[in-house]
Amino acid sequence: MDGRDVAGLVAAHLPGYEVHTVGRLGAGQDNIAFEVNGELVVRFGKDPDPDRVDREARLLAAVAAISPLPVPEPVFTAPARGCLAYRKLPGRPLLEVPVGPAHTRAIAAALGGLLAALHAAPFHFVGTDNQPLAEWRREAAQCHAAVADRVPAIHRPAVAAFLETAPPDGGYGLAFTHNDLGIEHVLIDPDTWTVTGVIDWGDAAMADPAYDFGLIYRDLGPAALDAALHGYGIEVPGLRERAVFYARCSVFEDLAYGIETGHDRYVDKSVAALSWLFPA
């Protein structure tokens, strides 16, 4: 896939639209994205799945109708190519912007309000992602084994204790979730510190609502989790405990991804998170 391929696809689906520039935005674990004319994002799945593209396009339209924060709205799809195109949302990924504590809390509170709307939405047409908590811990141990040498020694006793401790109670209800709410998928305006968009909804599913909060805690810390739960405005037994569990499990996968791809921001944020996930 190169710029000419992208330009041809856009021309085929948007007759009369003139393509002047095509640039590669970047690649994640599942997708490669290009920017067209500075205003369109054209995203391709690394393993094209036409059904998944169709589901995500329908889902984005449904989410846009209930979300208090901006989300991508499809301009066209090319399911056979694993392609979804939407107008670019303003802002920069939070992963790329150093944020102070006060702004972090405000951003997290806004995300908590988003989660309140999502978790109450009757979007049962999406798939279910409900892996047992014991399996989460087993996979965390596998990921940790691959990156153990990058975990500072001061955190290793707490990591070992966590991997040997029984997971929380698994008795919870499922809700509609973003299911991948890492800071790389949260866009902000660095001048006003407001959330300008939440992107990458390809993993959205009926899942444990605590997982969304877990990634906020993993990437932004304890004060952010408090602010997000306050913005959520709903007391759910066990939610915080499971959020902490998911954060601790998922940090090793993010660290492994950063090491494997040479994406230093993933490595840096994961190592930094160990200070609150596994304090000495």
C-alpha cells in the first residue's frame, strides 16, 4: 500500500474529490493509516476483514449519536480492502503530549463522561469480549516474561507478587465498551487541554466496563482514575479493583509492543506507569 494506491481508492469512492497530498500517518498493532489533503484519514486493516469494516462503520454512526465527545464519522468504506475513511478530527494523540496533573484530571473526567454514555448504550449488535480474569493474568505472565529485563529492579517484587495472586471476583455484567481506550486513541487540543476526539473503535465490544477504566489508570495514573470515576457518576461494586487488575495486566503487552516496534513512546509510558502499578 502506497500513496498512489490510496489516491486511487479515494478517487474511486469520492468522484470529483481532488487528491493533492497523501502522507502516511502511522501504524498500530492492527491498522495502517494515511492522511489525504490534511483532512481525510484513510485506514487499512493489516489483516483485511470486510465484515469488521462494515460493523465499525455502522458502529461509528451509532456512537456519534450518543457520544459527548467527537468520534470519527465514516466518509466511505472499501470493505474488501479492509479500508475505512473518515474526516480527520483535530488535535494530537495524548500519547505525544506531556500533560500536567490538573489537565490530566480534566481529560480523565471527560473520558469518564464518555464512558457513562457508552456503558449505558444498548449496542448489543457488537460482539462480546469476555475473557476470564485468570486468562488475563496468564497472558500477562507470558508478556512479562518477554520484557522482564526492561522492568526496573525496584518494581520486580511487586510484579512477582501480582502474578502469583488470585485475580478479582469475576462476577460482573457486560456493557458496550470502547475496549481499547489507551492514550494513543485520545486526541486533545494542547492549547486548551480539551478532548477533541476519541478514535480507533475497531475493538469495541460488549465487555467488562472496568477495562476502559483500566487503560485510563494504566496510562494516566491514580488521580486520573479517580477523576474518570467521578465523571462516570455511577457506583459499581468491584469496578475500581478490576480496573487496577486490567491496568497491571495490560502494561506488559504495551511494553512488549513498544520494544518490538521501536516505538519509544510506548516503552517510556509503560515504564513510567510501573511506578503506580507496581510501587516498591
